[in-house]
Amino acid sequence: MAAEVEEVIKRIRSHRGVQHLMIMNKDGLPLKMSMEMNPSTEQQVKHIHELAIAARRMVRDVDPTDDLLFLRTKSETEEILISPDTDFTVVVIQSNSEKAA
């Protein structure tokens, strides 16, 4: 199982524009990160976790039988891709290819 997880991480990291990858547990604690943990990173992790929770809650408020599968948010310079699950959340931060061009 660990080898499969490492293979998925390696595949994701090989995509063009991927800057960072993190895997968080259901409580928002980082299990695996490609960036150094510092106060700024801790804030990013906290905010991303809160965003995923809020988005999931909104989807369930609209339809209690539905669930959030994927969230993509885009700024001028970066995209944050969030894939929440019941046990963990995968987050990919990549450069905004439209701005980079």
C-alpha cells in the first residue's frame, strides 16, 4: 500500500506546473508534504483544510445525499486542487499555466 501511495505521489509531482503536494488526515494534520513546515505553511494547511470543510458542508446543505469529490480554486498565479475523502485529503498547488504563458 505504501508503495502505491508513493507511486501516486510521484505521478502527481511529475505533472507540469505542480509546485507542492500535501496529504492531510481528516483533522487537517499533514501526513506527507513536499514543502518545509514553517508558520506560513502551517497557516496554508489550516486555511486549505477549512476551505475543504466549508465546501463539503455547502454541497451537503444543498443535497444531503451528495458529497464533495473535488475542489479547484484559481488565483492569478496559482491553482489549488483539493480532493477530500473521509480519511484524508490530497492537495496539489500548481502554477497557473494561463498566467505563466
